Amino acid sequence: MMSIESGKYYNLGGIGGRVWDMMETPIVIRQIIEHLLQEYEVDREICEQQVIRFLQQMKAEGMVQIVSSDSSTENTVEEKVGER
């Protein structure tokens, strides 16, 4: 994936790409985690940590917008327009 804004190329890998696809429309982070738990054999705690870390990195790069709530897994995340 390439950011039009920064000109950087991002290799998201298989699971990162799957998470990115789920963000095509705004989605609650908990829902991303639940989908991944159904699709892959992974411990819930590890999945939560990895998804949150991935999304924080994407946010730091300006690739996603995270709308905060009281719990990090209840936040809503969405792609920024024009980043695909």
C-alpha cells in the first residue's frame, strides 16, 4: 500500500492487510479483534496487543483516524480518505 500524502510504501503483510481491509468502513477495534480471533488461532491478549500496536503505528504515520472512547478496544478506527 502506498500513502499518496507521504509517498511512502507500506508492506502490511497478510494479517495487516486483513486488518486494513476491515477498516474500509469505520469499525470498532473490538470487532477487528473478534474477526481475527475467529479467523486465526491466536491468544486474545496477544491479538489485542498486536492490533492496538499496529493501529497506533498506522495512526502515527497518518494512515488511520482513531475516535476515542473510554476503552481502547471500544475505539472506532477508519482509514483516512485517499490512502489506498
